[in-house]
Amino acid sequence: MPAHDAARPTVGGAPLITLRAGPGPGPGLVSADLVPSRGMMLLRLRAQLPAIGEVDLVVCPPLDEAVRRLEDPRDPHGDAGFAFGGAILLPFANRIAGRLSPDGRTVTASSPYGPLTLPANWGGKAPGAARYAMHGLMLRTRFEVVEQAADRVRAVRLGEDFGGAWPGRFDIEVCAALTPSAFQLTVAVRNTGEAAAPLGIGWHPYLAIPSGRRAQARLQLPAAARALVDNYDQVLPTGAVVPVAATPYDFSAGAALGSLYLDDCFTQLAASGQASARLIDPASGYALAVSAAAPPVTALQIYAPPDQAFVVIEPQYNLADPFAPVWTHRDTGMVRLEPGQGSRYDVSVALRPDLA
């Protein structure tokens, strides 16, 4: 285990981890910062690009502000972790709605594993909008770094039971590696409890558009359908899954973002063994390619407000609100882990010249 470096910024008493890529033949990734005390989230990913210089490829405020927000005592569930950078979402991605407690602090959802009482840490902003659990239970989880080299790190969290809020007990291992061409992340989970448990995993990177010109940036997705939502405030699924062909949401061949607002869950991914997406920035001449193993990844949540120069591309196991009755008999992508069984989530983001 690496020695403590007093000069390194800390979050939750643990120093940030900085990975550095080895020298490459040309432009490429140079460094990645991760936060062990916040679920091994990716904080920053930096690249050197000709004619632009060193740029952030994931959106992050200045380091001192990012640390302040991550340590804010008014944020007990770690919601700041999915406001920038790239949070790992576990044991579920996206939203889970349910019956709100009288004090407004929890929601209780029905599931095949019994009732789940989860923190109501998010919700719509309109009066009367639903509150729900958002982006898992690992946003403030502290990992132990067990191996570290200049360009890679391995960290573990053993016996995690999420305070009893989720069925099962889990050993979780996160490995991250950086090369000049790609950042790679692996999350391996094993159910060490005595009963079957559900599992969903996702990743939530705020991918920056290097040129800052959002309208001309292009998105390419291998998805044939998207799950409809009630509105873009609550963003809860209706249970309808509709084809994207011949609609503004068809990005199968790549399409400019223009002024389209996106907070949509895309599914029915191409059967290639990879859930892949590309954010192409013709103005800078570069693209960011996100790839994850499919299955278990069955959906790509895309969040892209038209007034921001980023696109969040979230490869995830499960559809939003996976236990909601609106899904009737549809498989929503949650993995069932029997005692002793494990699941592995592999995802990468690669920097490539824009050849489209």
C-alpha cells in the first residue's frame, strides 16, 4: 500500500489517488484522479491535445471547490459525487421510487427480495414532485487501496451491507488503469451474504466536449429503443419502451446534439458484446468512446442539457426504477446474485481522433 503523501489533497481523511499514463507517440491522456473515500469515483481525467493544450475530459470544478463539495456535511449521502467527475453507481444505478416516509427521509419500494427502505436523496423540483433514491448507496463508501503503481490502482471494500438497506453482503473490488489512449475501470462484486441479492452497477462520467461547442457535437449510440419518462423533472419511467428509428432520438449512425435536451435511458443495444457510445467533437478533432461489456450492461442513460458543454454517458445494468410495477413482466436488467456468486462490470473511455 502506498505511503501517505501529506501534500496530496484529501477527502474524508484519505488522499486522492493520481494515475499517470506512460509516454505515448502523440496526443493522449496524461492523468486521472480518483477518490477512495467517495466510492472510488473518478474526479478528473486530463489529456494533452495539440493546439488546445492540457484539458479536462470530465467536468470537474477547481480542485479546492471539488474537495469542499465532496466533504460538505450537509450532503450525508454523497450526492455531490454525481454532480461532476465520474461516480460508480452500486448496488443500483439510476432511480428507485417508492412510498415516502412521513419525515421525507426514506422511500420504501417493493421488490422480489422484500421491501427496500432507501434514502430519499433526490427528486423532482416542481411542487409535489416525487422524491426517490438516486444512484445507489456507495457514493460515500471508503475503499482501502491495496495495490498502486504509477498507472494503475486496486482498492477493496469487504463485507459491505449498506447499513442493512439492501439485501446481501458484498465484497467489492475496483481496479482502474490509465494509458495514453484510455481510462479503464473494473468493478467486481461478490455476494458474501446468506441469501440471494439484486445488483445493478453503473458509471456516471461527465464527458466534456473539448471545444466547448455543444450544438455541433455528435452522439453515436447502438440503441434501438428508449424508455419513456413521465417528464424531465421527475424522470420516472412510464413502462413504455419505444423505437428510436425516424425520431430525434435515433443516434445509431451518429447525429448532432443541436438543442435537444436529453435525460433518457436507451436500451435494446446492438448485439456486439459491447455497449458502446461515442461523443464526437468535430470542432476539436477528437472523440471520446465509451465501451462496456454487454451483457450485463443493458442500458445507456444519457444526460445532456443543451446549455452545458458535456454529455453524461452512463452504461448501466438496469433500467430506471427497476422494481416499479410499470415494468410488469419486463426484465429490467437487475442481476440476481446467489450466495457466493459474483458479477463484473468493465467500462472504458478512450480518446480518439475524430475520423467520422
